[in-house]
Amino acid sequence: MTQDFDIIVIGGGPAGVAAAIRGVQLGATVCLVENKYWGGFCLNRACVPTKLLTTTLERVKTVQSASKMGFPNAAATLNPPALFKLKDELVSYFSMGTHGLIKAKKVTPVQGRGRLAGAGRVAVDGKSYQAKAIIIAAGADWVRPAFPGSELEGVINSSQFLKEGRIPPRTLILGGSAWAVELGQFLDACGGQVMLAVRERGILNHFDQEIGQRLRSILKSSSMTIHNSCDIVSLAKDRKGLKAVLSVKEKEEAHLFDRIIYLERSPALDGLGLETVGLSDLTTNDQLATKVPGIWAVGDAVGRIPFQSHSASAMGIIAAENALGATISFNDKIVPRVAFTSPQAASVGLTEDEAEEAGYDVVTGAASMGASPMAMIQGATNGVVKVVGEKKYGELLGVHILAPFATEIIGTAALAIRMEATLDDLARTVLPHPTIAESLADAARDALDWAIYSRD
Amino acid sequence: MTQDFDIIVIGGGPAGVAAAIRGVQLGATVCLVENKYWGGFCLNRACVPTKLLTTTLERVKTVQSASKMGFPNAAATLNPPALFKLKDELVSYFSMGTHGLIKAKKVTPVQGRGRLAGAGRVAVDGKSYQAKAIIIAAGADWVRPAFPGSELEGVINSSQFLKEGRIPPRTLILGGSAWAVELGQFLDACGGQVMLAVRERGILNHFDQEIGQRLRSILKSSSMTIHNSCDIVSLAKDRKGLKAVLSVKEKEEAHLFDRIIYLERSPALDGLGLETVGLSDLTTNDQLATKVPGIWAVGDAVGRIPFQSHSASAMGIIAAENALGATISFNDKIVPRVAFTSPQAASVGLTEDEAEEAGYDVVTGAASMGASPMAMIQGATNGVVKVVGEKKYGELLGVHILAPFATEIIGTAALAIRMEATLDDLARTVLPHPTIAESLADAARDALDWAIYSRD
């Protein structure tokens, strides 16, 4: 027997949950198929648990700086097992909450592995489901690195690290992404020795160059080592640990580690049955439709980098609407990129380089955190708010922040770019004092040559 | 001899500094007259020093909650003298910085008491200055309360409290404003006994009612006492302290205190020489012009409640532009109100009550912090993001937040209202996950009946 729905969503992560709920709200009957964890990778293995760790890093820093802030005898030792236990509790609370949410929103949850079985059909563990539209939100899978020795025990991904729940004494992290730096800072604050091996030239390469450069220079005061233009030549087991040979700017050096953590992920297409409908990947048009009518794809499964859960849920909403007749485009230019580093980084719209490449007559403005009373109060004065605009009409093209609360503030810029705000609009928005956010207005004024608080 | 300028600004606080710098940027010669402290009340006696105290309160809470967050042995005792010393250092750093800033921006600083001396003339300690336009940014003065005994030693204002630099064992704070609650929470966290005597029915009465009610209910778990509909009947010195008789909802009760702190301020008009130009107050039109041509007024001196420094600096910028020929209106409907309480409160635009009174067909939406992963991670789940809109066209009228980082997030709403965003614009803005800010979009979706994460 085949059950009929208007929409079947495969994958119960941020993209799938949003798509399913939105579908029901628009009057459709919706079935949501999830194989493992309600809430998906974000809730169970990434955003939520990892942000608990990075928030803990902030707590460690708060206590560390407390002696300068009126607490002469502040002390706190992090107990990683207690923290990882709290993480497990939070995650299971939210995962149960997600299951409760989708039921409260009248989505029909189906536990099992969803697989396309020809046009309009999905098979889940032997049962068959049918729908006018199928939205694939199957997420991504870990990509184990390819260097010799990468198959060794001790080479783990970040989910395995979270599961182990221990701080390795010596860790090599592969890559310079937001999560690589966040994880490095956390392990460093917990007393671990950390090295980042980054293939590219900088860190946070999805952000404006200046943000990565500034963060890298801030990290010099930590005990973390960052190697750029760096590859792993080989890895071997040694009685002292995992011996990694790194090529760093064409020179080779060997180091010992207890764990090598890799963070690369790619769309999880295996076992989805794409071949039964004639698809080989989940590339979509702007409206998130795949090449096969009636099949939509959203979230990490689509492969738009960087993978971010708020991008996934925004896609989910749009795909559900389009599956039911709308023609809304998903514009990833107005999706913020965030790093829960210390200080936080956040970015939306075009970087200075991208704006130059796109042929704009570019103007930039900046407000240094050194001039911000709130940054001074927070004890974090080495950041910046940078604004990228276009000279002639004053169009706001991008905003890039390295500062406390950056992840909370960047939404102002996301809304501004969405609303096609000008630099003048941002310059004249009244923002509360004393906050980090008020620097947004002064950075915009700086781009217009009338910064009030920033100096030349 | 009389010195000539295009603009003379009286008062070197946030309003005056912004006005003076903006004037120079537009090509004017500008003289800025300040009697006491460069940076004004905000920098020297209010925003900056008090936010250091409230941020310290956050640090205390961080340490207090640390035992639940993976730090089994967290401990920190606040040393108020060390904190007040840090406050003095920060303030003198910023005050010097302000003086440096205005000189770097080519404003001519004059130290002394500025007084109008007829049309287009200002006298400063015997010297005479002349200008085409005068911008008065003279700030506000403390208003000592009027109850019998209010003249007693121990009845102090918040500047005197900051100067004393001690935590009184028993404090009575007059009023339920943002600063009253902030100060109460700080003293409470430092181990002081605190009572708030509030004449009105709620607290945070410049905010949406729901925000004040929720904060009040959160405060029930502190040891602070809040009396509403409360007046001071009399105060007398006793060998055990200051004995205050309070009328609380028509019943009288007596309590002992060491300090009574009052927080009311009104425009500082005395000694300004308003009578020499025929003015009795500094009421202005929307363009910030007083009734006398060529005289503009900005900041606290204008008497628009609540006094906030970001409102003052926004007025300063506009007054300078208008003094030089522009015709820009100052719209205080798009100025955010903020409270650095714990959790923080922030508000912009119309409250639900104001929108009803203005005759709108009101629709509201909410996102509870109980459903926010970041609020859970921060350990602060009893707040809310509330959105007020208009039904027919979906106009966004107001946003009201009680949550961590509210003061940093409210700018998104301030920009949205400035740009005449609709509920749909806010609902569809992609905001980063996991943050408190993302609740803005879900609250807007709730107002449109399609909340994804909030339940009915």
C-alpha cells in the first residue's frame, strides 16, 4: 500500500524541518522522513553542541579577564566531562523538542531511510510513499582526507570528537574554516596543544580578507599554531602518538599528535536513489528546483558553500512555497556567514575583493573597536566593523564584522542589503549607545567621509 | 574682542560633540564650549561607567551559572573598589579621547561655562564669541526629590553613588526606569539589599508593557524588592540609618536604608542666558530649531524623555546639518530604547498599546526564548521577542525584546522601521543560527501566522 502526500521531505534537519512546516502552513499534507536524528546534523552534531563549547570558551575568557575587571580572585577550571554531559542533555532536549515541534505543526514524521523510487515515489524501509512534490534535504557526509595514513585510528571528524568528549593533549585540525578556528580556540582554552593545517593562504576564507587577517593576528597571542599553504604529506603511528609530516610552504616538518580532526563535508547523495529519476546530483536553479520537475533540493545536500543551517532553513521555506506554486528565488548573497570565534566574525553581502571583481566603483568604511566604549568595556578592542559600498549611488554591498556579538549584529546588515539600503540609510539609523552595533553606523559614515567617532 | 564662528555649540556631551564634528565636516568653523567633562554626562557619569557595572553584573552571573556549565569549582568575589577604580580609568581614558577626537576633527574646544548673551552671542567666562548659529546641548541636571527629609545626607544621585564607589548595605532606589533596575540588579549581585520605590504601576514604563511585566517576574527570583504605586511619605535620620516611611498601595510601611538614590533629571536651563534671547525653554520643532531663529537645541536639554545618548548624538548631527541649511526632521519614533538589565531589554517603534491608541488594526507576533537554542546555551530562556504590526499592509510598527544581547539586536528593528519594512521583509530576512537575533524573523512570521519554530 502506498501513502499519499502533497509533499514528501527527505531529511529532518534545519532545511527539511522548515520545508515541512511551511508546506503544512500552506495547506499541504506533508510527510517528513528522517533516518537518525530529528533536528539533523546542526542540532545534534554541529551548531547547537559546538556553540555550547564556544560559549564556554567565552566563559573561560570572562573568568580569565575577571582579575582585570574587579574580581581579584576569580578562578574556574573547566571540567570537560561535565561540559560534554551538559552538551548531551541540551542536544537530546532539543532533538525531542524538534520531534514535538513537527508533530505540533501537523507534519507527519516517518522514521527511516528515505530513498527515491522513481518519479513522485519515496521508499522508506520497504514502505512506499507518493507525492506531487519531493523536497530533498538529505544533508552532507564527512569526507575523510586522502593523505597516506588518513585511515588510521585517531583521525576523526568533529562528530567523533564530540562523541569522544575528551580534550586531546595534542590536536591537529585540518582547515581554516570558522569551525576549525572555533574548535582550535576551544581546545586551546581547555589546555590542549593545537595546530591548524590550512591548505589556503589565510583563515576564514569565506569572509572578507581583512577579517581573516585580523583574526589571525589576534590568534598570535594564543598558543595555537596556524600553518597556511600547508598539506599533510603522510601520517604514521608511532609509540609516542600520530606522527604527521606536514609540508609548510615547501618545507617539510614532523609533529606528534593524539588526534587529527577533519572537517570537510560534501552532499550526502549515496543511497538517495537519484538514478531512479535520472539525476546525478542535486544542482538546482535559483528557485531550488532540480532538473527533474517536482523534485526540489535544499540545505547542505545542494552543495552551496559554506554549509550553514540558517541558509538551509531559508532554502527549506522557499522550496516548500515553490513546490506549492510560488516562484521565489533563493538569493545566497544575502545570507550571513558567521564564525563563533573569539572575537566573533560575521559577514554578509560582497567582500571588498568580490565587489572589485564585480566591477563596482568600490568605497569602504571602517569603525575600529579601539574607538568603541562597549568593546573597551568587553575587553575586546582589536576588532573592526567594515562596510563595502558603491560610490555613485551609495549602494550598500557588504558588511564585515570582527567583534564581540558580531553574530547577533550582522542581521542588521542582512536586512539592510535585503531592503537595498544605501550607505546613507545605515549611516543615519539610530543605534543604541553604548553597543558594538553602533559602529555599523559610523563605518557607513566613514565610507561617506563623515565618520563622527572614527579617525582617519 | 569677539571671536567669530559659523556655529557655536554649548555642551561637550554626546549631542554637542556630534553636532560640532558634523558642522566642521560640512565646512563650517565650529567652537565647542564645555564647562566640566569632555564627553558629557553619558561618558563621565552615565552610559560608560554604568555599563561597566552592568557588564560586571553579567560577569557575576556568568560565574554563578558556571557550575551548571562545566565549571564545577567556579568562584569569583567582586571587589567593588577594584571595579570602581577600573571605572575611573576607563572614564578618564575616554574623556581624554573625546578631547583628542574633537581636536582631530578640527573643532575648536573652549573650556568654560557657555552662556547666551543676546542674538548670535555666547559669553564664556568673560570672553565673547559670535556665530551665525548656536546649538545648545547643555544636558540635564539632577532633580532632588521633594519628600520631607529629602535634603538629608545619604540621599544621593547616581553620580554621587559612582563617586562614592561603595556598595551600600541597604539601598532604596527611586523609580523603575532602566537605570533604576540596572543599578538595583548590580547592587543586589554585589550583596547589597535593594528596594525600588516606583510611583507608577510597572517598571520600564517606556517599554512595551509585556517587557516590563516579564522582567518584573524574572526579578522575583532576586532578593530585590520592588514596590509599585509607591511614594516616600517621609525620611528621618535614625541611629540605625535612614528611616523611610513608604506608602505602598495606600498602606504605610517603614524601612531602614543607608542610601536613597534618586535618578530623575530635567533640562539644565539655569545660567544658560535663555532670557537674553527671549526664550523660556528649549522646546524645538521637528527640525530641532527653537522659537528663536539661529538657535537650535539638542540632547537632554530639549527634554524629550527618555534621555538617551544615542538620541542626543542623532539630534546633534541633524541640528548641525539644519543649522547649515538642511531641513531634516528628527523622528524619535525610530530611536531605540535600551535597558542594560539582565536580561537586556530593547525596544523601538510603537508598543502594542501605542499602536492600538493610534488607531491601527494591530497584529502582534512573539518568539519565546524558551524555544531558542542560543537562549538555552546562554542559560537565559525567560525572555521574548515581540513584534507589533499593522494587519492590512503588514507594516512593521514596533519591536520589543527582553533577551540576552537585546541592545545589540534592536538596531535591526530600528533599521527595518526606518526603511519602512513590512512584517514579511523581517520574516524573510535570513538571520544566523544559532543566535538570539534569529527570533526576530520568527516573531514576524508569528505575526503573519506562519511561525516556524514558535508554537501557538
